[in-house]
Amino acid sequence: SDELGGKNAFNWVVGARRLGMLCEQIATYKVERRSLHEELVILLMGDNIAGIIHGQEGPSIDLITSQVCGATGYYVQAISYLKNFFPKVRVICQPGNHGRVMHKESKDRAMQQKYDSFENMIFHSLSLVFRTDPKVSVEASKSPSADVTVQGHRIFATHGDTVFDTGNVGKNVNLSSIENQIHKVNAEEINKGRKPFEMFCTGHVHHPVVTQVGPGIIVTINGCLVGTDAYAHSVG
């Protein structure tokens, strides 16, 4: 808060409150239609932790052990709460760039072995916690994108720093580039005899966007619970 002139603050308490409010919104969303929707699908698509990618260790960035253990604990509580409101909970996991390990030769985005990530340690822990729970499934693959079917709709889910790149939507939204990528992905699916994707879900840029491109295909980009931090503030 001091570094931002009081504009925003983020710590474990603030994070818990924001995540708790999000879970409450999910639990109470369209309760009157709940009998028609037995399964809650949660997409954890990266940047679940701050990581250490900018060499930001210090008062505002916890050690990676604290980040991994803290995020795991919060997600266990969140899923345990939400499964009381839905017969089934399916958690789809994708790592982001913030969670990448930094002993790699390339310090930039992970272009291969993206699954070798601190975030996948979180996801593996979640799968172990809920491995005997018949109501919860946790899915984390080595693929840098997830193929998710929800209520018959096929969704392409990825973090957004590789594979499917929306660009910096905080400055401008290049719908032409996004649409071209969608056409390439879906053309390959059609050539292989598969149903094309109807929705593309990403994150990464920390700026929320929901838009429609092409023949009725929805693109969603998540915002983030952190809001403006010292790093974002310093770069305007």
C-alpha cells in the first residue's frame, strides 16, 4: 500500500478475502437453475502465484515455498467449500509464466516443458488431497493448453503467454490477430474430424476482456485478484 500511495494493497489476508468473495459468488450464482447444472468446472489457468520471475524477492514477494504452500492451502479451502454446493467439481489446471522455474537456460517464457513449473506442484498437491473424493477431480497435463468440454461446448483453455497469444489487451485488442489464431486452431481440429472450439479462455495480461470473434466464437481473458501492484504501477 505504501508503494502505491494507498491505491491498493495485496497480501495473504486481502487475497483470502477476495478469493472468498469469488467463491461465494460462484456458490450463489443462478441457484434456481442449479438442478440443470450438476458440475462446476474450475479453470486454474496460470499465474496462481507471483513467482520470482522479475527478481522481486523482498518485502512484497514471499519465498517460493510460502507461495506454493499458501496457494495450495487456499485452493484446498476453496474447493472444499464449493463442493458443498455442486454434486461434482472438475478442476482444470494450466501453469502460467509467473510460476515457471528459473534454473532454465532461457529466463523468458517456457516454450517447451512448460509443465515443469512451481504451479504444477500446487496442482499435484490438489490432486493428492482430493484423490479419494468422489465429488472432485483435478486434471493437469503436460500439454500447454487444455481441451475442456462444458455442457457440450468445447473450450480451448490456456494461460495466454504461449500457444494462443491475445497480445497486450490493456493497450489495444487486436481482434484480427486473435481471429486468425482461432481459425488456424479450428481448421486443424476440423481436418482431424473433431468439433471446433466454441470458446477460447486465457489470462496472462491481467486485464479482463470478453468478446466475440468470427462465427460466434467467444474469447474471454481473465483479470486478476491482485489488482495494481508496485510492479504494475511502476510501468504505468
